Amino acid sequence: MYTWESISGPGTIDDLVADAHAADYPDMNVRRVYDWIAKGLLDQPRLRTRRRGSDKAEYSANQRRLLLLLLDKRQHVAHLNALAQVPLAT
């Protein structure tokens, strides 16, 4: 089984969604990641720019781990607002 301990480096939003799917959370998608950022559950990604154009923004390994932890804890709470305590604890 894919767990937060197997994440070793930063990744894009596609990597976050792929992590969630690999950990058996198929309902996670890009829109939900953006919603959780807006609610303060996840941090904003670090922008990566080039001379021309830009690459996709990058989330730290800690944010990737936090997403999997939030998805795990989400099964145990009735309301999404209760998850706001998890980032404070970690």
C-alpha cells in the first residue's frame, strides 16, 4: 500500500492527485486540491518560472505527505472543518 512515508520529494498538483489515487483515494482530483488550499488545509505551491513561460507549481514533500494524512483523517471526522486542526498539529 502507498503511504505518506514513501514520498521523498516535491511534486506538482498532478503528483498530489496521483499520490491520492495510489493510496486508494480515487475521489481526489485537482479541483479538490484547490478547494483545500482555499480552505487553508494545504499551503500554496512554490511557483517555478523559466525565462519563457513557466513550469507547473511545485508542492513540497511535506505538503504531499500532509495531503495523504488529511485524506486518512477525513474518514474519521464528520465535517471537513475538523480537518483544519491537523495541519496545526503537524
